[in-house]
Amino acid sequence: MLAGISRFLTRRRPPFPLAATASAAAAAMSLSSTAGNVSARPISPDTTRVAWVGTGVMGQSMAGHLLSAGYALTVFNRTASKTQGLVSRGASLADSPRAAAAAADVIFLMVGFPSDVRSTALDPSTGALSGLAPGGILVDMTTSDPTLAAEIAAAAAAAGCSAVDAPVSGGDRGARNAALSIFAGGEAAVVDRLAPLFKLVGNALYMGGPGAGQRAKLGNQIAIASTMVGLVEGMVYAHKAGLEAISTGAAGSKSLELYGKRILDRDMAAGFYVRHFVKDLGICLSECQAMGLSLPGLALAQQLYVSLMAHGEGGLGTQAIILAVERLNNTSLEKKGE
């Protein structure tokens, strides 16, 4: 299903305007072109230093693929212990996003929330853009706010650098297997130049200018949210009806393939955190309000996930939505005696 969504989004780039002013967007594109010319050599392990900020569930695997490919890697994470796996393999440890950027030609961000993206990228004292040399590229792979992506692109251009918003889909398994879908927004030439790095973590799809990658990912999240509601409702119904499975025929889906067994095994470990999904769906709802869109399925899914937060379950994986539906029905799929 996700591949189909990606093809749809690639064919039909989001038509709605960025929140940044037209003049700011034009300036960003013009200045980023200049920055791109400063460092036009091909990207390779021999010519390109890379930094990675955010080595959590997905970021550690993604950064690890770059390290395995031979790139000189500098890493930073607010919890330094989460970088030790990469450092033990040869990565250098920086004490701030600024220091990481100063040691790199391309810096990737994979953090949690838009507020984290803002401080990591734009803080004048410790942010990545304050340390990135002219001609450098900042790539934000966090799912974040499209308007913030446009703001970062403009700030990067003003510094003689480039910025790409490149959120991903595929979860922890996709990160481990280098099989993520990457929704890239920014200057097309910069995205093309990043191809040697993107291909190490997945398949990059160019969506349009600054913020377009984020909007494409939000469309992906809307589809996943409603699919997850349908998945767990079908599983609860099958359980109450005494059925063994609903995985064949039209009921089969990528979400069922990824999460069905985890749910039945009561494995709620996070491949993607509930708290981050709530963040994503909140951004989706804000975008919909600004666009005058009513998406009731999205609103319902968001409320079910918010209920998990209320129960202290924000650190579980998105498959934990089964717990919310079980509570509504005073039932459980958990096998007796286990």
C-alpha cells in the first residue's frame, strides 16, 4: 500500500502553497543554487564527510549504513550513550549539532519533534546551520512541520548552504534493511546530488520544493492511521467471532503483514513511537484545518492514539492502538494462560 501511495504522491505533487512568503521561497531557491555551485563535486566516501544527529530507534540503523559504506561519520545525540554503537565502529562523537556540522559536508537530522528540529538546525549557538560551511547540505529526515522546512531552507540559503526535507516511511524494519521510502523536498539538483547517500538507506522520491517532502509524508501518515484503525478493528471482530485469521484476500495489507503477528504476540515494542505518531497526526490536523479539509478518519485515529498517551503508553509502538480498541470493548486478544 505504501508503495502505491508513494507513486500517487510522486505523480501529483502537492498543489498547495508553502506558508513562507513567495519572496522568501524565491530567495531560498536562488541562494541554494549558489550554495550548490560552491561544492558541486560528486558525493562519495573519498570526498564527503557526513554527520548524523539523532541516533534513536531508526537513526542509529540509518547512520550505520553510511558508516558501513565507508563514509567518515560524526555523530551527536542528546543522550550520548545512544551513540556508542556507532562510535565503537569508528564514528567520531561531537558535543553539539554545531560541532557535528563543522566536521561535515552533509549533516542529517533524525530527531523527535518540530521543536527539536528547530533547535537542532537553527539555534544560533549550538545549531547545525551555525557550524555548516558554505556549500554544505542539511538534510532533515524527521517528520516535521512543512512551514518549518521552508524556514530552514531559507536560513540555509542565506548561509550559502542548502537544506532538504526528507522524512521517511518504513519504520524500524525499513531502517535496518535500508528499505525506507524517502520523501524529498528542496532544490531538485541538491536532491539528485544526495542520491549516493539516500540509496544507502532506501529509495528517494522527489516531491517538489521546500516543505513538499514533509507534506508527502503527512499524506502517508494519514493513510497509515486510518489503516491501523481498520486493522485492529478487524482483528478484534475476528477474535470475538472465533476466527483464526483475516490475512488473506482483500483484507490483507502491508500493515497487517508488519503488525499482525506483533499484536497477537503482544509485542508492543516501538518500531515507531506512539508519541511521535501523535505528533505527526497533530501536524496533519493542523494542515487540514489550514486547508479547510475535513478528514474524520484521521481525527478518530488521532484520538485513539491520544488515549494511549493518557494511559502512559506513548513509548510503545504504533501497533499498541489495539490496546485502545480492546479497552473500548472490554476484551483482549491476549491468549489465556500467557
